[in-house]
Amino acid sequence: MLSILSKNTICNDDLHRLAVGKGAQIDYAPLPSAQAVAIKMADRFFIGLDYGIPENSPEERIILAHELGHIHTDAFYGLRAPEPVRKHAEMLAERWAVRQLVPKAQLCALLAQGKESWELAEHFNVTEDFIRKACYFYFECGMQAD
């Protein structure tokens, strides 16, 4: 089984430390219309996560990394922003999350070993959908590793 993360794989605690390092406050609250939100107010950042997200789950990792992606790429938008602006900001945040949670070199090494998507998801502690997204970004869109 590949349940142990390698030393190069970021864990949930690391994501929380990254948030704190950026000065972000993370709060859990009922968010009926979204699983999470990242907000920039002046020089402060806030991340809201819905109570319904299972703690320490792959879903929490993915969602938190995505919201941190908004902070690290400064990809924010207002409620009335045009669709192209929203899509661009979401894409930047998602690509940042992929780079953090599924490093390309590790992914390529495991793919070369013939690992299946479920094994990759278990190794990186993400969902199979997120593995497919990582493969799409890296191999179909040509996204470069950092």
C-alpha cells in the first residue's frame, strides 16, 4: 500500500502552516452555497471552510490547497466579476493546488511504475478526480512543475 506520503509531499498540517505563513486565518463555518472561500481584505487573508468537509480527508486537502492557491497567486475576484475573470482566477488557484499536492516528478515516477489512479490518489492523499485533473494539467495542457 502507498498510504505513507513521501517527504516531498505536502500534508494538511503543512497547508495550515502555509496559510499561517501568509497571514491567513482559517475558520470553519456553515457555507451553504460553497465548500470554501478565500477572501483578501487589505493585507489580510481569510479562508472559510464548510463544516461539512471531513477533517483530514483528501477533500479537505484539495479544498484547502485550492483556497491557498487563490492567496499564493493573488487570484481573487468579486461576486459580480465577469465569467472570464472568475474562470481565470479559479484555474490559477487549481493549478497551484495541483503543483503542491501532486508534484509532477513524483507523479511521473509512479506512473512509470504502472500505478493505477486509485493507487496514485492514495499515495498523494487526494481523490481520483484530482489525479485526473493533475494528469490533464501536466500532460494535456503542458503545465510546468515549479
